[in-house]
Amino acid sequence: MIELLAQTGLNALYAAAYMSLVAVGLVLIFGVMGVINFAHGELFMMGAYTVVALYTDFQMPYVLVVGLAVMFVGALGIFMEWSMFRPLRDNPLGGLVASIGFLMILQAAVSMGFGVRMEHVPPVTQEVIEFSDRVRLPVQRLVVILAAVVLLAALWAFLKKTRFGWALRASAQDREAAALQGISIRQTAQIAMFIGAGLAGVAGALTAPLISVNPHMGHSVIIAAFIVIIVGGIGSLEGAVIAAVIYAFVHTFVTTFYDGVVADIVGLSLMLLVLVVKPTGLFGTADRA
């Protein structure tokens, strides 16, 4: 029983790692731009398909492909900001609807290019760290965990220690006041979209060898991400990370001991419970930050 709990805990830690990247990217975009990007799950999917195209089909080095996935999906985020969110800056509902439309476009484009079949990316390494006969951690999963820690730490340093990071935080707190101080709202929006989309892309690229890749894989990811940011508090990056860990552990343990459907119900119930007790989320405030 102890070994089962330990193995489930390692599985949950892996899930928390990539979910944190997705959720933090979504929170960053909302905080700076004030829009809800429903296509964020599809950005995760595009990162995974970058690996399918370049690593599986063209045999490019995996590390290089992950870097290219960040750049490609980040550039896709900038395109979304320029083509959809900027023209609809004063119409949040319009931006939300536009992101749903873009979601469908990405799904259709990938379906036409790769088909609707499941794609299986060959593992980069078969090495496994064995703690005991029944407690094992594939090195590929360890890479995801370590990469998430490094990327989130780098994002924290960027937001706290650099001028561009200060500009992003100022725009998130009060867009009009930031503009009066000479901060370019257009530039901060582009940076937020690049970073937020890039985090989703790298999460998809890192997990591609561990999951079945398909054009509709973003659905479950975006639902989990929304649960995470609501539980953590909309606009709170720290809350998103902590809520991702909580959600991943709850969902993984319930899936292990019951099944996935019950785990989904428990995850939604957790969100509803938090909203009843603290409507702003665990770390949210009444005003959007």
C-alpha cells in the first residue's frame, strides 16, 4: 500500500508539473490582457504536434525541437494578439468568442495535416529510476518535472527582477495607470501572449512522448486549467501553481483508487467548494491583479 501511494504521488507530481505551465500561461495572459483565451489548450496541442512533425517525422534532436516548439507556439500567440485580441481589446466577450473560433481553426488545420488518428511519439529515453520494485520514475517524466521547476523559477525572476517584468505586473494591476507612466500596453500584451503561449507549447512538447497526441487533446487540458486558475484565484500566478499541485494530486489519487470519471467529478466539486467558501479563489483578491 505504501508503495502504491508513493508511485501515485510521483505520477501526481508529473501531472502537476505540466499543468502548472499551462495554467500559469493562461493566468499571465488574462492578467495582462483581461481576456480569456479558450484556445490555450490548442496551444498545448500545437506544442505536441511540433514534436510529432520535427522529432518523429524529420528526426531532429529532441532538445532543439522543444526550443522550436516554444518559439513557434509563442509566435502563434503573438499572431493571436495582433489579429484577434488587439482589435477586440474593448470587447472581452468578443475576444473570448474569437478564441473559440481560433480553437476550431487549429483543430481543423491539424486534422487536415496529420489526420485524426492518435500519434505516438517514441520516447526520448527508456531509462527509469527505480526506488523499489513497484515505485519507478521514468527519466522522461523527471525531465518534465525539472523543466517545469526551472521555467517557473525563470518566469518568477523575469517578473520580479527585470524592467519588462515590472511592466507586465504594472499592466496587470492597472492598465490605464501603466499607460500614463509610459508603458506600452501593446508591447506588454505581445510579451504576455508570447510567454503564456510558449509555456503551453513547451508543456505540450515535453509531454508529447508520454501521451497520445491527437487534434482534440486540448479539451481536457483547458478544462483542467480553468479549474486550476479558479481554485487558485484568477490572476494569481502563485495560486495557479499551488492549485495545479492540489488538483493534480487529488485527480491522480482518485483516478488510481476509483476511476477517471469520478476524478473529474471530484475536481469540479473541489472548484465549486472553493467558490462557495472563497469566491475569489484561494489566493485571489476582489480586484483583478
